[in-house]
Amino acid sequence: MRYFDTNTRVMVQLLMNSGAEKDTSGMSVPVRKGPSELEIQAAMLTALFDSIPDIVFTKDSSLRFIHCNKSFLEHFGLCREDVIGKRDKDILGLPAKKADIYKKWELKVITQGQTIIREEYIPPRADGATLVVEMIRTPLMLNGIAIGVLCIGRDITKFKTMEETVLAASRAKSVFLANMSHEIRTPMNSIIGFSELALDCKISADVKNYLVNILKNSEWLLHTINDILDISKIESDKMELENVSFDLHELFATCRTITMHKAIEKGLQLHFYVEPSIGKRLVGDPTRLRQVFVNLLSNAIKFTDTGTVKVLSSVKKENEKTITIYFEVSDTGIGMTEEQVKRIFIPFMQAQSSTTRKYGGTGLGLPITKNIIELMGSSLSVKSIAGVGSTFSFELAFDTVETSGEEILKRSDAFKDFEKPLFEGEILVCEDNAMNQQVICEHLARVGLKTVVAENGRIGVQMVQGRMENGEKQFDLIFMDIHMPEMDGLDAAAKILEFNSGIPIVAMTANIMSDDVKIYKRSGMNECVGKPFTSQELWRCLLKYFTPLSWQTAKENRTTQTENELRQKLMIDFVKDNRTISTEIPAAISAGNIILAHRLAHNLKSNAGHLGKNLLREDAASVEHNLKGGKNLVTPKQMQTLKTELAAALSQIEEEIQANAALHQEPSQPAPQGEPLDENSALELIIILGSMLEMGNPECLKLVDDLRRIPAGLLKRQDHAIIEELIQRIEDFDFEQAHVTLVELKTGLV
């Protein structure tokens, strides 16, 4: 008993399982009477403690063990005699630092009367296993005084393992979704981008109809992809809301533009009744709110065959800093029964199974809408009568900010959906994919903006730094891809920000998961434009950084470039860039540069997809997959298949280039056939041809006949071998070597 202070003797007596009593001389003597009350209580307490599977022990105010249960003893492989009256360091062999931590916590429990609950690793079990326990330390009270500490440790090792497994699965899912988003959005960027560019050209009515259908179905596919990604964000609590100022009328104007054509197609009347909010802008997430209304309007139009679709917005209450608005979207459509209403908010479910067959859709729009509204602090109500129609309504509270009427007018004018803005300025495009470069630069050129292309982040940084050092005018804006060789977009943005150049940087990438966008903003990028983007999405971004010089009407919004010219350029670039790629990939693998090999295969896959060479795209995707993660699992058979398919694709593309060049060749008025060119005409021809070869312009094929009209008398070499060599290289689309030969021809003129 020398280990316990006076205050704990009673507790010790209760906890010690003793079967003897002492006489007045202090000697233990056997007794014949039944167990005492103290013995019964001690036995019950010991039996209770030992029946608990958790580790249980008590210590006195000196932090010596008073009692421990069977689980404690089994865990450490000890008996009670080894424990009672001892301290942690005496029996557990704890490191001094760990023992001090336990001491600090337990003294705090005793002196301050606090209960401390912590997850911690305790000393290994007797068999060497390490456990994670949730340890509860609480005061041991007697007559209102803390005389020690009671500790209970529950084994949560299995739960922690399960939690880590779930977290790992969640991370894997997020990575998969990010990769899927990128892989799908990259080719979608070209499909939508080139379709819009082609519609901006002079084309026949049939071709225009085809392109409109391509664009319509591409946007439908993109909408489906976005729904799948959004529901995944919601399920994993990854969806987050922005908090920026916006104009409600502007938002409704956009929603009306997006959905109006569908209503017109079905002969429906689409009405907006919006109560004005003069002089104030709302603070919230306009992108998600627009998504809510577009989803509700699209559904209303989809399920309404005749009649009207209405949007109502009215102010419920307002003060100086906040406003509460009631929103309602109603239709005169097919309506729903009570049972059907219960099903519509279940992901991938619709009101009835026949709905999907008749109307299409993923069954995700309403679940996403409901969750967005709930994230905004409200709830979505539904009233519907089968055969009569449906009404969806909700209320939202917004903070408000003051703004001038002039600013509202200016912002409203900035989003004219049926006009194209014209700007003045220069943009740096950091993008490694040649086809994406083409799409972005074409779109920017058509609104008057000059572009400079950097093929990776390092080159982009050098361009900005070079202009600063030389005192040149800086870029007005930078569009930054994220995944690039040499230096990625995040690192490049960080370097450029260090220069304090003041250039706004906008991420332009297929990776637009919420976590990705947060990373871009933390890296100093002002915002993110997703791939694929529409013309108007690009314009909305540009309007934040440029003031339009003027606007073009739909009639003026035409260019003389044909769809064929754009595709012709892409095909020329593909032939130039991919002739030797089937040998470059194995060479990179042999050199141990798996990252380069993976990037080459990735770009080949993307570029083949742009041109509709699906077999080549699939073969390249297979090679890319086997190089993912720095591993080389590519087989010789795969590389041979890729090589064969590449050769076939190149042959088809070259034939198409030649056919297009012949088809679109404009009648020229050359000198009569056989009439030789004079020296000045020959020199002029060579200068024009040189410029075209430098740009890789396939129109140079039209000058082949004129080359043959250069008389031998003008050449130092008295034959036409060099001209035939030049023509051959032009017809092989080897424009780089053709330019070298042309320089030799020029120096050979007498």
C-alpha cells in the first residue's frame, strides 16, 4: 500500500480482490463467515471490468496504476502483480518523450477536471501488432474530488483501415473523373470549335445543316458529360459555390438565349416575368444558378408539346444589404403523378421507364438542380398534375452590392448573344497540342486579336521575360494550358507572377473539376475556360479583359475562308508532324524517356481523332495506355500495328489534300502555256512561293505549273533537275525541305 496516497485507500480497497481480513495485531487470519460487502463490490467491479473488451485502467493522482482489466493485461502480456502500483515507464518501456505526453494529458485531466478523447497509437501488443485506439481519459472522482484518472481505450484499427480504404477509393475516383474529363473534353474541344468556325464560313445549305447537327449533338454529349461529373462531385461533397456579384437580368437573358431555339422548334411560347432589382447586383454563384434555370427550362420544354413555359421571379423581402427572391418555372406539359414526383430526384431515374425511350436524357438534371439549390440554402418544391403541367419553385437569399445604372447597362450590352465583338490586342497562347493551337488562334483571330503561341510553359515564361527586359509592349492576356512538356501551366503561371507584369492569366484546359479550378486560382490564374469552349464562352471571358471596338451583326459575321481550307491546314500539319512518329515513340522508349513516349502517343491519339482517323486513334490510345504512369508495357506487335495504321492514315490524308487542292483551285490567268517567265516574274514567283512554304500553306500546289515555266537560261545549272526536285517535295507536302531547295534555286538564278 505504500504506492497510494491517503485519498485513494478507499478506492484501492474496492478494486483489490482480497479474501482475507486483518486482526488488531495486523496479522491476516482466516475467517469462516461469508464475504463482506467490500469483497462483493470488489468482485463485481473486477468481473465488470474484465468483461469489457476495451482496454480499461485507472491511476491515482501520482499516476500509479490502481487497477486494470483483463484486456489490458492480455494486450501487454502482463499479470496484475506486474502492473498495480507501477507507472507507465516501469512496465511499458515507453520512450521518455511519449511517457511525458501521457503524463501531461493525465495530469490535466486530474487537475482541471477535463475529459480528453484522442486517437492514438498505443504500445504494441504482446504479439507485436500495433493498434490505433480511441482513448478516453476522464477524472476519477470521490466525494467531488478528483483522486485519479480512468482510461478506456477502444480498438479502432479496423475502422481506420476501412476509412483509409474509402479515402483511397475516393481519391482514385476523383483522379479517374479528372482523367476522363480531360480525355473526353480534349477532342470535344476540336469538334465544337471547328464546327463553329466552319459555320462562320461561306458554305452550302446542306453543309451548314450537317454542321448544325454536329454542333447540336456535340453540345448534347458535352451536357451529358457535365451532368455525370457534377453528380460525382455532389456524391463526394466536392461541389463548391462561388461568391461573386452578378446581374440577374443578364443571367436570365443568357438562359433565354440557350433555351429559346428549342421552344421555337416545338412552337411553344417562352415567357419571362422578372421583377426588376434597380441599382443592385446580387452576390452568389451565377454559373450554378444559370445551370439550375437551364435544367428546369430544358425539362419544361422537353415535356411540353403545346402551350407555354413561364419563368417568374419576384422579390419577397429586401433590406439595404440582402434580398430574398422567389423563383418559379412552370409549364403546360405532360405533368406527373405523386408517385412519379417521388422518383425524379433519384440520380439516373426518371418519372417512368418509358420517359427515357421517348424523351431521352440521363435522369441527372433534376437531382443536380435539387442539390445545387440545397447548397445555396434553400429547397426545391414541386407541384404537378398529370396531363396538366408542372411547377418547380424555390426561394433564395442573396447579399447585394450597389452599382450604377451605367455599369449595369454596360455589362448588359457586353453579352449580346447574336453579335460578335471585335477587339484589339495580343494574347499569348501557351498550348502544346497543334490542333488546339489552331482552334484557339482561329477563334481569337476572328474577333480581331493577335496571338503568339508558346509550345510549353518554359517558352511562355521566356517570352514574357524577354518583353520585360527589352521594354517591349507586354501581352494583354495569357491563355495557359495546364499539361505541357518542359514546364506545366501551374509552374509557368507561378514564374510569370513573380515578374509582377500584371498580365491576367486564364487557365484553358480540359481539366475543370472543382478541385482543379481551386488549384488554378491558388496558383494565381484569374479564372478557367474549359475545353471544349463555345465562341460565346470565349467572348464572355475576353469581355472581362478587353473593351470591344465594335460589334458585328450576324450578317457581317462571315469570313471568306472555307471549311476545306481549315481542314486542309490541319491535314498538312498532321502529315508534317507525324511522318516519323512511329519511330520516335520506340526511340524514346529505348532511351528510357517514357514520359516523352507517352506524350507523343497522347498527341497522336488526339490529332488522329481530330481528323476522324479512328483506327489510328485507337491504336495510339492503346500505346498511350501502356505507357501511363512511367511504365513500358508496349509490345512489338502494338508498335507494328500503330506503324501500319499510321502509314495508311498518312496515305489517305495526302490523297485528300491533293484532291482538295485540285477541287478548290481557282482559275488563274498565267502566261500562255509554254511562254517562259522573265527574270523579274521568276524572282517574284520564288518570293511568293517562299512565303507560302514558310507558313506551310497548301495553296503552294497551285504554283507548280508556273515553276516549270522558269526558263533554263535563267539558271546557272542548265537543266531543270532542281525545279523537278522542288516540285516533287511540294507534292509530297515536305514543305520544310522544299523551302531549302527553293533557297538553292533562288541563289542559282543568273
